[in-house]
Amino acid sequence: MFALLPVAGGLLLGWLAPRRVAIAAQAVLYAIAVTVLTLTAPEHGGEYTDGIVIGLGLAVVSAGTLILGFWLARRRRNARP
């Protein structure tokens, strides 16, 4: 569930927040998600390294959603008359 935090947050931050704020907030959301994933991995039948491996993939996905949010914001700005 916490893996959705940087994914949905990245899209919304990139779309609605200023660029510097969005990047900083995305880093914080990613750090929270990876920390929770890593610490709770043994409770779900995994190991701590599983949380780290999932975190690496999550980094790529969350960066992609942030870039997608920036793209949506740019489209919205350019569409205004």
C-alpha cells in the first residue's frame, strides 16, 4: 500500500506543485515508502533485501510518474489562451 504513495504522489506533485517543491516532496515520499516496505518485508514472508529490491524498481516508477506529472502540467500551461 505504501508503494502507491510515491506513484500517485509523484503524478499529483508534478502536475500541481512547482518543480523544486515536487522533486523534494517526491524524494521524501519515496524514502517513506522504501523504509516501510523494507521494515515490513519479514512480516509478509520476505526478507529485508526484498524490500530493497522492490525499492529499486519503485524508484524508476516513481521518477516516471513525476516526469509524467511535469508533462501534464506543461500541456495544461500551453493549452491556456
